[in-house]
Amino acid sequence: MSLPFAPAPAPVRDVPARAPDAAAVAQRYRDVRARSQLLAMPLSPEDAMVQSMDSTSPAKWHLAHTSWFFECFVLGLQRGYAPVHPDWDYLFNSYYHSVGAMHARPQRGLLSRPGLSEVLAYRDAIDARIAHGFAAGDFDQEALRRIMLGTHHEQQHQELLLTDIKHALWCNPLRPAYRDDLPQRHGGATPLHWIASGERLAKIGAPAWPAGGAFAYDNESPRHRVLVPAHALASRPVSNAEYRAFVDDDGYRTATLWMSEGWSRVQAEGWSRPLYWDQDLAGEFTLGGMRALDAHAPVCHLSYFEADAFARWAGARLPTETEWESHAATQPVEGNFADDDLLHPASRERPLGAAPTAAARPGLQQLFGDVWEWTSSAYSSYPGFRALPGALGEYNGKFMCGQWVLRGGSCATPRGHMRASYRNFFYPPDRWQFSGLRLAKDPA
């Protein structure tokens, strides 16, 4: 099957720190919105409606919700504003209880109407109104900050659109590809070695935005000092071949390796290998369809329970998020991101864009991109955390219960969305994200 696909748009531009510049914010808005449309192009109206499990959402819903976000939190604050479709608020609100009721998340796949064409027309209408606001100079600094937040919010949904449609297509017995033109990149993984670090004080987190200048979510602040114990971090993420050894060694049948809740999940759902791996352990489902498993690529689609069990089997542990960030803060944000258009983790001998110098090999590799790396840190607030004011305060803080932190971004994350302080979070059993692991260990 050949799917229509347009050339990638220009990379999404970063906006300079400090007070948002209207022209820069407007350009970023256009870039992000164009990228979402591009991601939806390979999907039929039927594809765009599918919801394969409670945790996912239809692509059509992602396209509408991100537009609703701008209408609700930017345009809706203007005096006398008339909504494009007032009755759609209920359909496309996600979890902002302070602005109204919403359709139940597990039932988003039942929304056959509005149709995809109507949703795309809605996006066009919102874009036209936002463009008019920029042209007329209607947006003050607060509105510009909300638009900036909205673009980052939409980039999160771009990644979710990809991971959600991947799960939906995998549920189809035909295992159709999202795109059959996705390139592949192979290479040999370097031998895993350990990067030792002594005990030290480190600063992690980001200055509170917008006062701090550069964009960061409220859950990344405030910047603060932490004591990072002596530890060692693996030079690269765990590979498919290494995880295959865990599977072959009866890792999924050895109760002593697992958290109690994780072992119960293994038994209840019959886990025996990573999500999307074929039963013969030789192939896996990707956004490009079924492919041979690349032994040297980072393993992905692991739950926290699987990552933790592997680490225990390997005689190691998962890093804390403070350990991870204390290393990542010294590294450039380079890696295999969605912009590279592989849309799958790739094996490589050095970070993309890095020169093949003698110094490249001993250091940390693939900290950014490829796979989100599970940490052993529960998702909770930093000392002095303050949620954003008003309804936007529901964005992050209220989810600080029962979830775990992942770091570094993935092959489905837009490059301009990532930074060392970024904190992603999911529930321990979640497997449909591009989630993998990097090992850590304590001094002998």
C-alpha cells in the first residue's frame, strides 16, 4: 500500500528566552500546527477514529483537542468571543474540570461525528482566528505565553498521536503500516561500559517560567540543589539483544525479579516479551509495519515493571531522575527525534550529529531521543513547586500520584520540545510509549 506523504516542513523554531516575541511565537505556532497536519496525512477517516484502549485517544480527537486548547485558553479570554462550535467544548476538553464537563476518555472512539473533515475545518478556523489576532496585535504578553504553552502542549499530542495510532494499527490483524516509506538506519552498538560519578551537589530543574525566561513546564521548577550520591551510569540504553537474553533466561517466569504488582500484571496479561515483539522474538511491529528486530537498537515499549525487572536481572538498577539529569545537563540535546523521520529507535555508534572523535566513544550515548528512559523516581513535586495559576494549573500537578518519571525524549518526540530538565510521567504498567531503560549501579 502506498500512502501519500508530503515533504517535511521546516524545523520548528525555538523562541528566544525572556519576554515572548510576537513574531517568533507566531512562527512557532505555524510550524507546530503544520507538523500536526502532516502527521495526520497518512490516516484515513477510519484510522483517525480508532481508539484501541482506554489510555489512548483517536487521532481525530488529538487534532481537535489541541485546537480546542487554543480556543479555550487564548481566544476564549477575549471579550465577546464567540466559539466556533460551542457544543464541542464537552467533546474535546480533556481533564480541565475548572472550565467545564467533558466526554469520558474511554469513549472518545465512539465519536464518529464530527467527522475528520469537520475537525480539520475546525483547525483551519482556529488557525485563521489566531493569525488574525497576531496581525491585529491583539495578544498581550499573557496571551503570547499561553500560545507558547499551547505549542508545547500540541507537541506532546503529536507524540501521542503516533504512539496511539501505532497501538491501533497493531491491534488490526493485518498489521498495516502507518507509513510504508519510513527509512531504517542500522549500526553496531558500542560495548556497554560504565560512567562513574562521585558524590556531589548538583543543580537540577528549570527556573520557573515565564519569569525564568526559557520555556519549561511548571513541574520542572524550581531549579534547586540536590545531593547526588556516588553512582555509575551505563554508557547507552539497553539494546534489543540484551533484553532478548533476559527473555531467553526466563525473565518473565522468574517471580523474584519482579515487583509484586508487576508480577501480578505479568500473570494476568500473559506478558512474555516487550509489546510489539513477535512471538518468535525475531520481528517487531513498527510504524513502518512488521520489521526484523534490530539487535543493536535500544529496546522499547517496556513498562516500568519490565525495566525494573531487567535491571535486577542484570545486577544493576534504574537511575534516579537526579542522577540522569546531572549527566544530561552537560550534554547537547542531540539524538534520533521525530524530526529525523525514522519514527523508531535506531542503533548507532555515536550521537547523531557528533563528530567521530576519540572522545565520543567513552562518554554517554543516546541520552536524548530514541527511547524515553524509565527512572526509579516517583513523579512528585520539587521543593517549592508552584502550579500555573488558574485552570492551567490542572496541567501537571494533579497527576503527581502513582506515576513514575521518564527522561530524555524518544524517536517520536519533536526535537524542539526536549531539554535536560523535561519530566515525562506514566503509570508503571504502561507499555505503548517508546519507553526503554538505561542501567545504573552503586559503587562496589
